[in-house]
Amino acid sequence: MPNSFRSIGLIARATSDVGNHLFQKNDLQNSQFIYLMRINEHPGITQTELASQLHVDPSTCLRVIRRLVTHDYVDRQTDSANKKARPLVATAKGQAIYPELKAYEQQILTIGTAGLSEGEKLILEELLAKVAHNIRSYQTK
């Protein structure tokens, strides 16, 4: 069983390393492309919600968001109903790169699940969701 968690770690590190290398030309480093994907997929998401979704420390999320804003990938908007909320939206530059980010994600999924039947892919997805839920539950204790 320990090898399973090592495999999960290997998958996470390898996909992050490849993505960092691939998107370095766009000045996206240290897994910033993952944050940009989530912001594109959830326009108006708050920094707190984003940190929660990605299971990262709020200060880490803040540093990444600042860099994405500096490089004109993301913009902080003002919420008229809640002055404290600063919804995040992808700029035109951030939206333009999204198809490339999505294609990378799909490519990694295709490579990672090569040789698996559709049924096996569904089982894998279900089992990983259960493992993620268990880890999240443990993390919030």
C-alpha cells in the first residue's frame, strides 16, 4: 500500500514538472498554470476559495495570485455587494492560454490512463476521489 501513495506523489510531481517546463515560455512557473486553470474554470472565485480548492496555504496562494496579476494573467475585481471580497478573473491574456492549459491536462490524462479500459478509468476516478476525501477529512482535524 505505501507504494500507492508514492505513486500518487510521483504522478503529482512529474505532471507539475512537465507543466512547469512546458509553460515556462509563458512565464508561468512553480505550478502557476494550475491556479490559472482554476481561475479560468471558475471566474469570480475568491482567493480563499481557490486556496481551499487547491489545498494550499493562503499565503502561498496570495504569492501566486500576485505574480499572475503582475504578469497580466489575472485581474482582481471589486465585489459591489461585499467590499472585502476581491473576485479573481482571467484577463484576455489568461483566457488566451487556457486552451493550451486544458490540452496539456487532457494529454496528461490520456498518457496516464493509457491501456486502461473505460471501466478501469471510472474505478480509478472513484477510488482516487475516496482517497482524496479521506485525506481532506484527516487534514481538517
